Amino acid sequence: MTRGSEFDPPAAAVAAVVEAALAEDLLPMGDITASLVPPAAAAATRLVARAPGVLAGTLAAATAYGQLDPSVSIDWRLGDGATLEAGSVIATLCGPLRSVVTGERTALNLLCHLSGVATATRRLVEAVEAANPACRVRDTRKTTPGLRALEKAAVRAGGGVNHRANLSEGILLKDNHLGGVGIAEAVAQARRRWPGRHVEVECDHLGQAMEAVEAKADMVMFDNMTPAQVGEAVLAVRRAPGGDRVLIEVSGGVSLETAPAYAAAGVDFVSVGAITHSAPILDIGLDLG
Amino acid sequence: MTRGSEFDPPAAAVAAVVEAALAEDLLPMGDITASLVPPAAAAATRLVARAPGVLAGTLAAATAYGQLDPSVSIDWRLGDGATLEAGSVIATLCGPLRSVVTGERTALNLLCHLSGVATATRRLVEAVEAANPACRVRDTRKTTPGLRALEKAAVRAGGGVNHRANLSEGILLKDNHLGGVGIAEAVAQARRRWPGRHVEVECDHLGQAMEAVEAKADMVMFDNMTPAQVGEAVLAVRRAPGGDRVLIEVSGGVSLETAPAYAAAGVDFVSVGAITHSAPILDIGLDLG
Amino acid sequence: MTRGSEFDPPAAAVAAVVEAALAEDLLPMGDITASLVPPAAAAATRLVARAPGVLAGTLAAATAYGQLDPSVSIDWRLGDGATLEAGSVIATLCGPLRSVVTGERTALNLLCHLSGVATATRRLVEAVEAANPACRVRDTRKTTPGLRALEKAAVRAGGGVNHRANLSEGILLKDNHLGGVGIAEAVAQARRRWPGRHVEVECDHLGQAMEAVEAKADMVMFDNMTPAQVGEAVLAVRRAPGGDRVLIEVSGGVSLETAPAYAAAGVDFVSVGAITHSAPILDIGLDLG
Amino acid sequence: MTRGSEFDPPAAAVAAVVEAALAEDLLPMGDITASLVPPAAAAATRLVARAPGVLAGTLAAATAYGQLDPSVSIDWRLGDGATLEAGSVIATLCGPLRSVVTGERTALNLLCHLSGVATATRRLVEAVEAANPACRVRDTRKTTPGLRALEKAAVRAGGGVNHRANLSEGILLKDNHLGGVGIAEAVAQARRRWPGRHVEVECDHLGQAMEAVEAKADMVMFDNMTPAQVGEAVLAVRRAPGGDRVLIEVSGGVSLETAPAYAAAGVDFVSVGAITHSAPILDIGLDLG
Amino acid sequence: MTRGSEFDPPAAAVAAVVEAALAEDLLPMGDITASLVPPAAAAATRLVARAPGVLAGTLAAATAYGQLDPSVSIDWRLGDGATLEAGSVIATLCGPLRSVVTGERTALNLLCHLSGVATATRRLVEAVEAANPACRVRDTRKTTPGLRALEKAAVRAGGGVNHRANLSEGILLKDNHLGGVGIAEAVAQARRRWPGRHVEVECDHLGQAMEAVEAKADMVMFDNMTPAQVGEAVLAVRRAPGGDRVLIEVSGGVSLETAPAYAAAGVDFVSVGAITHSAPILDIGLDLG
Amino acid sequence: MTRGSEFDPPAAAVAAVVEAALAEDLLPMGDITASLVPPAAAAATRLVARAPGVLAGTLAAATAYGQLDPSVSIDWRLGDGATLEAGSVIATLCGPLRSVVTGERTALNLLCHLSGVATATRRLVEAVEAANPACRVRDTRKTTPGLRALEKAAVRAGGGVNHRANLSEGILLKDNHLGGVGIAEAVAQARRRWPGRHVEVECDHLGQAMEAVEAKADMVMFDNMTPAQVGEAVLAVRRAPGGDRVLIEVSGGVSLETAPAYAAAGVDFVSVGAITHSAPILDIGLDLG
């Protein structure tokens, strides 16, 4: 498998996560059980999916073994974004038995968690696209602390797209930011002080959205509205002057069950925190010989 | 609230996680939306549970604001391990509005995830204790990479107990470690080379368990056996010479549904990876007054 | 002075730079000359500008003394963005003489460099605004390694605005990225894969710009064109359908001398690497009373 | 090119700078524009000087690509210290197009800045040596925060020599350190407490210099004196008993214009902060074939 | 030599120690004396013991050269745990002369210190085993700050076994922990809150030991008692119900002189801080051919 | 006690060592035994010397508790360099019992090791000064990896002076560096390339020393010569032209026993690695009230 796919997070981000994960599992004395295994024993093993889903995190798993013992070689059969069935062989590993068993939990914790994120994303993508093929699934900043770059890459592997990566790259105006200032003034100030940034406005009702459209925001986010309310609001926005240029996102309490209705309401994006903060792992195991 | 409770992970572990979490949300330019808020604006807000559950992660949330801006003061009303209802006020925060909104997501990501772990643990504990009051819930090493110390503390807050923290502190012999060597020889070698460590043996069937008891292992772990098989095995172990000193754990595919049956089979511990690797968040929000 | 102004970089970014700067000046043995000063000697000193310019870097200088010795107290008279004359008193410092002299060079290196960036920016801003009050000065990614967040904050203190902070937050398509693909296809792909990001296209001639406008890019960057060529191109873009929505930037070899002509050509932004990579320091000194 | 020349800073210092520089340009999501480039596209490019000067920073640039993607291979044609003309080919690079463009800015920022330091140094060296072939150019501690080891190596590449690297390695007594104590006593104390360290005394006038010579200081530094004053002082020092053993340095406001006059006054060293803190970059570009 | 022996500490722990050691010897300017050596000069050298003892720290020494310059190749003739005579050749090194001399002190500091620990341990082990072949030597947490994992591995190389690695992995109840609570209650609480951990009780006299046995502690530690007192206490413990399952350790002021008497008293372990905190180095040198 | 004495290493160096030491003793789960202590229990304790010696490391011990729990307050009665008798009270500590016992070992490991270094130094200083009051004791680079700055400060506390801190700050020419080049040429090259650095030449016999004096080296180091040989060599050096300016050091196998004879031979310095690499700890304990 060629590294450097669009689903790989930056190598430095992965290396830092793996370093911390190995440290918390191995320090200070190493794997004392594995020290009982003869040093010369070798293992040939396979990474196998135990349930259907979507693969993600192969760079992280590869980095785990790479940091632990570069003499463990991994032959990847599948890459991030691949569809898995129960029994799918993801990779084969060869190397010293000690290193293979010592690294197993760290590699699997990464692979299972990130594949869980990709799997939850894919399910939501399929539900949303069935309702509205033009609607996309976006993640949020509700990610697991320390794992944002990896989880956002897993979202892409699952077919979703990434919302802003952090507070530094885009403007998202909420009520709390506005204070006494109106939306028009806030958007204008954002344009003046941070030109070249995407400006989005969170709206609780149509009135705010119309203000945002008039203020030439790039995107409006409907928060905590019903699909019916959203449907009406989408129509109103699209009919407003300049409204065809504005992207529309729905967020807040969207679930696998409710997402299709929101998508059918005509929004461009549904954003769902659960695909990163509440995705159960995808069960992947290491089968020795 | 006094810090330093039994549910607090080491401050250094928390500080490292928080530093990474703030960095991934704020670097390189900081919160550019918050830069539009007047610097002098102040906020008085409350951390409120939006669903019932168990609180955990208060040290992490406190550290997030402490690192970001020590002038944000938090008055904690509840501590780790507290039972929450929807609407429970966990803490009040006062400080500069900019800092309060900038730190919100990092603090909540930590609090919601760790409270999610505590909540999942508590549910399992209640189910297990109803079936067998002497049986305890244990976590595993199947934790989120980088968060082990924090998640294991959250398990304690939920009423569970911690399995070994890492590969360095205890012996857990599995088939892979044994090679051609029998259990008796492996346990003896572990005792000789690593005296003063707890020695546990993973067993797929009763025969192995009887070997482990005879080898004077401290604990046997029944892996992937049915509750009925486990029940029989528990009886056999208890009747064996020295079997009353051996602790019995069941692991592998135990869920909220099946745990009571395993508990009722008489084991001392059920170990469940899902309480750390697949716990959905507990929804907690920040309400600006 | 209240911290947390719009000109402050994130505290974590500043702390990391200061930690490295103090380490390279003090390790391993500390300031051996200062060790000859009596420990009880105190100093009352003033930070004074020795030349006219714009102040930046006060958080960095404050952090340097804060990390070295919190008992050094600084009373800031002026903040980032303030206009300085030769002789302007920026702050007064009181504390142990040893700590004051030990921290002097680190604090001044930060303050002089960042104020140099702010000063170079202000000069360019004044020249540009005289030619076209609507035209803004933007920085680039041509920053000093390790100091990007601090230098970009200094650009804001000088009256400039920030281009994208890094390769992660915005799309800037250059010839090298296009390969055989046309601009229309590349912009469409960027929109599909990275929705919600600002998309800019670097153009060497008008034809590319017209393609970019048609492709609905957010911004075009004219690179290495003469002011006259840029003037023509601006008119053509503005007349094209949708061209009024497109922001226009000029970059590549723009200097203090040539910037006014580009600004007068009607662009929205001139981007200049020299304000960060080649700004001489602003001379600021520490006067012991 | 063989690594390990006298112009290379320690590899660990370079690696830390590069790690920070890549992080600030790539985290958290990587180069999202480059993600649009086909993964299999390859590039063959050349590092080319766009202006005359002196090369420095090749280890840093090599480390940038080495950390980013070891499959990018660089064939260095020239090494640190080489004289460049506009058009000089410094190196050729081959590798994946994505990696080549992603690393370009980080590698160039390092190379252009450090070559700028070497170039400014070389110009000063040439001016000084023309006036007095025995006189050497020294740098100062007025370096860019975080880059001291790299900039001091670049000064050597430009033909200069390094003053003390930090406050820990040598004694430099200034008025502020003396308090009520005379120079004789201060030098004696320095010798007693820190034997084996070079002891230099900063002097504002001849009287102090004569005291320093009598105190057997290793070096005197004339600060903020005119070339004529320095000339007189040099003669007086040289005539004093033991004065032939004392090295003489001039510092403070020395520029490219005034340096020859100071050199001609007979000093051993002129020290100039501007070669590190105010050197404009040397323009070097990456030409895709 | 194959890496990964039972005497190797985790590679990540070694790498961190080596990184700090090289930084403190080389930063900021590198080895300025070695910069005078011609870059092309090569060296072929040998690591040779200058006194009899036990070898430890080969991974650390290898890592030092590996981090400094991977082109230095080392051919290890002996591994950790090997018995050395004065003159024993431990390894041969080949590589650039500059790198060989630059890394010499860091590599030797590690090798000599850790071999010193192994040598002190081996002497104690031999004395103890002569008195009681079943008695083992254990280390303590009285290790050199930052070097615990490396020193504990050296203890194993010397034939000792490791006490708990840190405060996190095992329970050791002392008077200070008990407060008003009795031993029985404290042990019970430890079992309840931290099941699966080894529970040891420090005892100043026999009475406490009998309480600990009754409380089913795993181990008792006799602290600051005479060999005669210990001998009596051992007999009493062994005769008590369940006393045959309890391990007995003696600690506190045990030296090479007194250890045999304690061993002869029938304890399972003698613990000695001096093997880590006060072991003199073993003299090992680098002989240039 | 006022911090910032000449015996304190840089705070950043101490903080890094303490952070590593606490991490290796507390991660991942903290002090599980202390978790059994009631959180509200308080302790008032004293740091007491159990043997005579010299105190060092108080900043390190203070930093250990400061990082662990700032609510532990320490009242220092004695500072670094103080002479201790068995029973001397060094400090009193008050704070939560949990924190006091958790930090005890880390604080004592630092204090006992560094006081051991200071004590060994003081003994050597007293022996040397009795033989020759003008002769000083110097340390070497044979320090414990990671602890150089702290150990060198402890040497000063014991009355010794510090040799160069690292390879970066001074020139020490040995046979290995010379290659085919003579001493005269090597010293000249060192002066030319690294002016302002102390130049020392290691000499195995008088002939080399005479060459070094003629080459105007700052210092000669006699290595592995007998006191008688050194005595003769000192006389020869002093009589040579310029020989009165040259400092003379003896090194290599100097011990507490042989140092006085070397000192009496008239050298300026004796350098001894054993005061850092083989000093046994000074026994200091924490007495709970």
C-alpha cells in the first residue's frame, strides 16, 4: 500500500499520538509478560476484521509497530476507506513474537477506534445520500482530546467531509459572540479583521438566517430546529437575493435516525458530533498463525 | 470541592492531555471568532448535565480553563462520581467571555467523554451487582490512545475497579506467551523473574484453569466461554486444592446484557472493554446566563 | 495593561517560543556573570524605544520574565500596536538585579524582532492606504521558522491582516497543483473535498484569472505581474459575471516602493513576505535607572 | 555532500527547529491543497539562488524534507559557505510531487533566512578585512529566538566567528554587574569562582579599559565609542604592561558603513548584531522542472 | 548481539535519557574541539573494561551513538549481564573520528554507571546466595532521578529482581498510611479498591507482621530489625496459619556486610537501595586503535 | 531561604529533571497506596540529616513538591552548601499527608544524591586545601546522564569549581584530536576558529606541556602521571617563558588518597570524576512528626 493517501493525517500528528500510547502501555519496565517469551521466537499473524465496517487508522497502526520495533514488517492488504466484512484480512504481520504481542493492544486500540469512526460516518453518509444525494456529512470539533487530526482523517475515510479543524481557521458566529452587536455588523467585522476566512453564522430561527444572508455570510448553520422548520428556512434562504451562494448546514442533535429528514429538507451539510465522540469501536483482531 | 480525590488521575497526566487538546483547537492563531468579542466582556455560566449519568473528568475540565486563562474561576458543585440528572448543575464559571467561549469545547470534550465512561461503568456495575453483589466490574487496556490514566480514573468514578494499568505492572499469560511451555512452567518462571507481581492466566477452558490453580496463579481469566461453562468452571476451581485463594475473572465479549449471567456464575470480576472504548459521551453543556 | 488583546498570539505558542529562547541562552549553567552580582541587589529599569516604530511582542517579553523569575514585576505603559517615538517608555520593570539582567537579552530579542515586523507592516500599510484606502496589506507563510504565530500577531499589530496561517486551513492552487487538470476542475474538486475552505487561485496572467472567476474561486492572486498588467486584469475580473464577488490579491516581489502602484491598480490585498522575513529589528533597550 | 562540516549546527538543534516549523505549517490537517494532487505524481526540481550571496542552512533544509518524507532525495551541489550567483543551482530534488510542494516553504524559509545571515556576514567580513586583514567579525547574542545555534553556524559559513553562545559559557562584565565593586575586584572574583572561563570587560572609555588590562582580563569590549576614540584606546592598551595579551573588541552600533573604520583602528574583533537580527533573506527558489 | 533481551529497558525510556544526555553535552554549538578534526578522519576503537564487573547499559550506549551519528557502527562482543575482567573487550566501534570522540563521554557515562549498578548487584547477589541460595536481592525506588527504568534493568543484569517500579503498580503500606486504621482494615481496603495488586506491609516488629499475615497480605517487609530479630520473626510468620504463602522481605540499612546474615535468617528477599543510589561506576574506556 | 543563590542550577534544568522523576514514580495511576489515606489528613514533617555532610539540591526538592502539590509548604532552615551533622534539621514541611508521602521519595532521591555529590566534593576540597591552599578541586564531564547542571551546582555547594559544562564551551585538545598535526598548529587553529574560548591541552608527559606553553595554551592538563612527575613538570612549566600565565591541572585517577600529593606538587587544579559519578548518597530522611 502506498502511504500518503488523502485519508492519512500528517505523520507528525500520528507519531505524537503513537508515542503517547506506547508510553502509557509500556513504561517504565516494558512488557514483563513478553519478557518470558524466548527472544528468538517469531510470529506470522493477520489483522482480521471481526465485524463489517470501514477501515481507518492504518498509518497509526503501522506507526505503532514502526516505533516499537522496525523489524516487524506489515503487508497491508487494504487501506483506509476500504469496506470490511467480518473476516476480511486487513494485513499480515511478521516479526519477533515478543514485539508482535507487545504492540498488539496499541495498534488495535488505534485501528479499532478510528475504524469505528469511519464506520459510523459511512452509515450516516449512506442514510443521508439516500435522502438527498447532494447532501454531505460533516464532522464537528466534538472530537476525542488529542485525536482530532486522526479522527477527522477517519471521517474522510468514511466518506464525510471535515468542518473547520480548529478555532483558528474559520469564523463561526454564535449568539455568545454577538453581544449587543447585530449579525450584519459582526459579519462585516469578521470580513474586515479576518479576510479570506470562511464566515458561518449559527441561526436558531429563520430571521437570523435572513440577516446572515443579507450580511453575505458564506454559510448558515441551523441549530436545534425540526426538519420541517429547516425545510421552510432553506426555501426562504434560497429565494433571498444572494441566497443561492450561501451554503446551509444543519447541526445539533442530528442522529442516524433524523439525518435523512434533514437532508431531504435540502441542506448542503448535516454535521454530527456522534460520529467522532460516540462511535463504538469496530472490532478488529490479531490472529496468530 | 477538594482536589486530590481517589478519582483524580495524576495531575501530570491530565496536564499533558489538556495541553495537547488545547493545542489542537487553538494553534496557531487562537480563537479568531472570539477575537471579535470585546476583551472586557464577562460571562457567568453554568455547566449543566443534559442527560442522567455519572460525573467524571472535573480535574481535566478545571485544568483546561486553568491552562487557558487562570482568571476564569470555577465553582464546582459536584465532583467525580456524583450522580447526575438532566438539569443537574455541575459547576458555575465566571470570567472573561472570550476565554469562557474559547475553552468551552475543550473542557466539554473532556468532561463529556469521561462522564460517558463513568456512566457506562455505573450501568454495568448496577447490572452486575444486582446479579451478584460480590462481583466487581473491571476495565481493560482497551482504552482510547493517550487517555488511559483519565479513563481508568473515570471507571473508578463509575464504581468499577482497574485492571493492570499497563504491560509493565502485572503478568497476564496467554496462549501466545506459552509457546511450547506448559502453564506450570510459565507461572513458575514469572514468579522467579518477576516476584511480587500479580500473575493471571487466560484460560479458554476448564483444563487450563485447573493447571493454573495448581501452578498457584493469583487469578484465572475465562475468555470467550458461555455463562454456563463459566459457572461449571468456577465450581471446579473453588473445589480444587488452593482454589479458594484464586480470583476468577471473565472477559471477552461481555456486554451489559450478558454480564449479569456471568456475574451470577460466581466470578469475582467481569472485565469489559466497551466501558472505555465504546462508551457514548454523556451530554453536558455550558449555559451562558 | 490587559492581556488578551487581538494582537496577542495564543499563550501556549508564546510559552513554547520563550522556553526555547531561555534554554538556548541559559543552559546548562545559568548566567555565570550574573552569579557575581549580590543576590539581594534590586533593579528598577525601563524598556525604552530607541527609534520610532510600532510596538509588538509585549506578551512574549512578559512571558520571558514570567518564566525566568515571577518576582520581576512589569508595569506596561504601552501595548501591542502602539506608535513609538525614540525615547518612548514602554514599560517599567522592578525586581532582583540578577534576574533583570539575565532575562534582558531574551526579552529584548523577542520585543525588537516582533516590533520590527510590526513597524515594517505599518510602513507598508501607510504607503498602500495612501494609494488606495480600501487596499489591505497581508502577510505570507514566509515567516521565521518557529515564530509564525508571533509574527502574524505582530503583522496585525502593525495594521496588516493575516493570510492563511498554514497549509491546513485554506486552498491556494498553483500551477504545480494543477497537473494536467484545468482550473475549473481543480476548484470544483477543492469545493467537493474541502467544502467551507477559502479557495484562491494563483494566476500568472489574465486568462487564468478569468478561468478562476468562472470556476467561482473566492480569490485570485496575481503573481509577478506589473502594476499596469494588474490594473487591466482587475478591470477585466470586475466586469466578468460574478467577478464582483471575487477578492483580488497581488503578490510576488511587491516592495515598499512598488506596493502603492499595485494598490492603486485596484486590488483588495497586497501580500508581502518581506514584512516577516526581512524586517530589521526595532531598537528597544533596557535602561537601568 | 558530506554532512558534518564545521558549518553544521548540532543535528539535535536542527531537528527541533524543523519539527516546530513543520508543525506550524502542517498541523492539524496537513497540506489540503496538495491532497488534490494525484498521489503518484512525481517531481524533479532544483533549488536555485535568485540573487548573489552565501549559502547556509543546507542541513536544515535537508532535515525538513527528511522529517516530512524520507523518499524525497536531495542531491546537494553546493554546501554551506559556498558563494552563490543569481542562477546558481544549489541542489536537485526528486520525489513525490505532493511531498515536494508541501515541504517547499519550510525548507526555503530555513534556507533563505540562514543564507541571508551568511550573506550579511560575508559582506561585513569583506569590508572589515579590506580595512584590516587581522580583524575578525563576531556575532552577538542578539539572535532570533529559537534559532541561535543555526544562526551562529550561518555566521561561520559567512566567514565570521562566534562570540559566546550563551550566558553560561563566558564572563562578560558590564557596568550593571559591577555595582559598587571595581573592575579589579570583579575580574578577580570571576577568576576565583569560574576559573577556565574567558573574562571580558565592557568599557565605555579608556580608563575602564586600563583597569581591565591591569586586572588581567582576557578581552576588553569598547562599546559606543567613535573609531577615533577606539584608535587611541587601542594604542594605549597595547602599550600598557600585559596589554599585548589582551584581545580588543568593538561593539555597539557598528554597521557595514562604520565597520571598516573600527577595523582600521586596530581592534581584533568587531561584533555586529545586525548580521543575525536584521539580515534580509537571500532569495532562493524551488524550480519545478 | 540481538537486542530485546530481558535486560533491555524499553527503547522509548532509553531514547529519552540519551536525548537529554547528548543535549547537555553538545548544545548549543556542538563539540567545538572535534570541529578541528578533519571531517574525513576515521576511527576504529574498542570499548574495554578497565576493572572486573558486570556489563549493563549496552542499549543505552548503542542509542547514544545511534542518535549522534548512525554511521558509527558498533560490533558488540558482550551483552548485558556478561562478566567482565579488566581488559575484556566489550565492543568495537568504527566510524568518523569526529563522531566517535564526540559521543565517547555520553556513551561511557551511561555504560559505566549502569555497569556499576549491575556490578554492585552481582556482588550482593553472590554474598546473599552463599548464605541462602533461595534468597533474592531486590532493588528499591531509591534510584537516580530520571534513570529508574535503566537502573532497574541493570539490577536484573546483575542478577537481582525488581521491586515495584513505581507508586502506581503495587501497594506498600507503612505506618504513615495507616493513620488510626489497623493493618487488617488497611489491607482489606487495598484489596477492595485495588484488586489484583500485590499488597505488602512494612513491619517494625513481629506483632505487625502477625497482623499482616492474618490480614492475608502478600508480603511483609521487616524494616530496621537485626538479623536475629528477623530470624525469630521469620519462624513465627512461617508457623502462623497461611504464613507459608506470605513472602518475607527485609529492608532498611542492609549492606554488603550485613546482607548474608539477613539472608541466613530465612527471608525471601533482601532489598538494598545502595545498589542503585550509591554504586560507584565500573571503569570502562574507549581505546583508539 | 532566598532562592537564586550561586548554588542553584537554572530553574528550567531543575524543572525538567523533576518532571521526569515524578513521571517515573507516579504514572500512570498515581500513588495507589496514598489513595487509601483520608484526603483531609494533614502532615507536619521534618527533613533531617542522618549523617554528617554538605547539603545540596534544595531547589530540586522544593521543585518536586511544588510540581506535585503547591499546597505543601516548606520552611527551609538550611541552604545548599550548609554543613550538616547527623540530626540537623534541614526543613519543615506541612501539607496534605497524601501529597507529603507521595512526593517523599522523589524529593529525597534528589536531595540525597546531590548532597552526596556536595559531601564528596567537600571532603576532597578539605584534603587538597590542607596540602596546598591555592589548589582547587574541579569536576569533570563524567556526570550522571541528565543531571549535569544539578551535579555541577552541587560541586559548587561543596566548594569545588566547575570545569567546562559541555563540549560546546571550551577547547580541550587530546591526542585523538591532533592527528598528524602538532600541538602548536592545533592551538593556533583553535584560536583562529574559536577565539574567546579557553584552550587547554591534555599532556601525558613534560614534552607535550612545554609545547603547549610555547603555543600559548591557557591551561595544561597532566593526565595519568605520578605526583613526582607532576611536581617536576610544574617546575619546568613555571620556568618556561610565559609559563607563569598557564594554569595547570591534574586529572586521571586522582582519588581522595592521592589528591593531596598532587596538590602539593603545585598544580592549580585537581579534577576528579568520582565526586560526580561515584559519590554515595548522603542519608537524609523525612520524619513524620
